[in-house]
Amino acid sequence: MIKNLTDTYIAPTYARFDVELVRGEGALFFDSSGRSYIDLGSGIAVNSFGSCDTEWVAAVTAQLNMLSHTSNLYYTEPQSTLAELLCTRTGMAKVFFCNSGAEANECAIKAARKYKNDKYGAGQHNIITLKGSFHGRTITTLAATGQDAFHTHFAPFTEGFSYIDIGDLDALEVYLKQGAAAFMVELIQGESGVIPLDNAFVTAAADLCARYDSLFIVDEVQTGIGRTGKLFCFKHYGITPDIVTVAKGLGGGLPIGAALLGDKVASTLTPGSHGSTFGGNPICAAGAVNVIERIDHKLLGEVSEKGEYIRTQLKSCINVKGITGMGLMLGINTEKPAREIAIQCLEKGVLVLTAKDKLRLLPPLNIPNDLLAQAIEIVKTVIDS
Ligand SMILES: *Cc1c(COP(=O)(O)O)cnc(C)c1O
């Protein structure tokens, strides 16, 4: 029934797996026939503490019973608390709240262009991104996405985006010299197959951006919120970005995104220059406060340990050719096609993701060890069968 209605009435933009999910409980999902599945995907890195986590539900429902929505014409408590948490825990200066990753990146792009325009006048608007990157589905964030496959169907795209190969500092410097507004990267390319950038490249690129007064934007929509074993992935690299974009895991299951703005761009966005009706909505913000407050040293240590456990286990598979990623964001290169593995895992009660030709695992940050072990045992069997 759910499937029929969906296929009849919803635009067919997704290649859905053949399962109707009706209930979630931590790292478990249940389908319409009552069967359970261990979740190694977190709704694509969204359910940071799994589905319907008790503490998170309590925080969100308390807010629901207090104040649901007001618009940004008024001051509200949850978004102020969340903004303070995000700034004090990252060293960033200001936050702009929106509802998704694409919107967070739109904000970053607007802030970078306005920063350059305010300071140097028109013309220095170019945004440099990496080949293989993924930055969202709006016309502008598709333009930012450095993959030809995304530059079809919807032309004309937003102007002023150029793409360089990972590691090509010379090409980056040419663009920066011409006055590029920003260089935007995912430190681990998620959708492209969990591909981490090299530390030397990232630090050199950050230095170059600073030298030419171009902004260094880090898209942490997938890598942020504890996913890699640190609150944000940029902390692994020892750099301080000018702008960090966040979404997916921030709300713990509710739609909220944010652009974290460093000192350089703290006063760039002025009244009327940007906005969002829902951005920082009290319910979503209350969920996000609960998520951020619980990502402490202990939890981050467990994320790293669980990531290491998965790596060790999967390395023993004959048909695993390589494992990339950090913490609980892992890409696995296998002999068998990843989509086939995902379908077979589903049949055996485990939900996994794919990214390009790789298997991708993004389990809830607090997945219990016994469920993780059970799920990985099944994944191993499927990979080697
Ligand atoms: C998912 C993702 C986005 C887009 O986020 P939406 O919330 O779907 O708009 C942008 N950048 C990265 C790195 C992502 O993984």
C-alpha cells in the first residue's frame, strides 16, 4: 500500500529499496510486516543518535509543547543556545540557520561573493571547487558540484564556478590570483565514494586562500557533527576555515542546516541580504541542541573505536579491495557491485548505503556494540558470498 501510493503519487526521483519502514528505535528500523533491520546508514548521516532516541524525543517534544514556530522576526531561545554552542565549540563567530545542506552552501557562496564585492568591487565572484565534489541539488549548488553528470538537463546554471583536480595547487593559485571569491571543499568527498583529502593539500590550499584573501569554505554537511570522530572533520586537519557548512546530522532527524561564519565574514551578511522563513525553527533547533550537547569526548572516542572495529572486521574479507574514510564514515571497495551488496544486506536485515561504486557505511554515532557486530557479520557474509 505505502509502496503503491508512493509510486503513484510521488515524483520518481529516487531508486528506492523495496521496503516500507514504519518505525524506528535507535539503530533499528521495523518494516510494515514487523521485520527489523539494523541501520548502518542513519538516513544518510542524519539520525546521529539513531531513530526516535528517547532523550532527543524528550527535548523535541518539550519544545513542541512550548513554542513551535515564530519566524525570524522575533528572538527565540533554542536557536540562540544552538548558535552559542556551535560558535564556542568551533571558534567560528556567527551562524546563519537554514534547512538543508544545499541551503547552507548557498549561504556560504553568497557570503563569499558579498565579502569580495564589499571589499574589492564587482568581478571577484568565482568559486573554485574540486572535481568529484557534491554540494547539493539547487541550480547553484549543482553548478558548484564538480561533476559533469550533474551539469545536464537544467542549463543555464549559475555562472562563476571553476573546478580543479584534487591536489592541483597550481591550478588553485591561478584562480586565486584572478580574484576568486572562495575555494570550497568537502574534506572527505562523501557522495563520490568517501574520498578523504590529503592533509598537505588541505593545509597548503588554506594558506593560499589566506594569502589571496579568498575564503576557504569547508562543506561539512556529511562529515560534521561527530561523524569522523571529531565534532567537525576540519579539526583533523589543523586548519581554521572561513566558513563551515552543516546540515544532515545537526538536527538528529529534523531538517536544519547552518553556515558557520568565521571572523572574516562575521559582518558580511547584513539585514535583508539573506534570510529563511524556517531557518532555526525552534523545534529543529531544540533537536540540534540536544545532539550537540551529547557529542562529547567520550562519544567521539567511541565513534573512532567503532570505525576501527569495522575496518578491522572488513579487512578480513577476501572481496574487500580497500577501505577509506574516518570514524563512522567509511567507503568500502568491493569485488561485487555495491548496489548488489546493499540489496542482499537488506534481505538479511541490514541497511547500508552506496556511494558511486563503493559500499558506504554511516551508522548512528551511538550504535550499540552488539548490534554493530551483528550487522558487520552479515555485511561480511554478503561481501564474500
Ligand atoms: C548531502 C550533502 C549536501 C546536500 O544536502 P541536502 O540537505 O540534501 O541539501 C551537500 N553537501 C554534502 C557534502 C552532502 O553530503
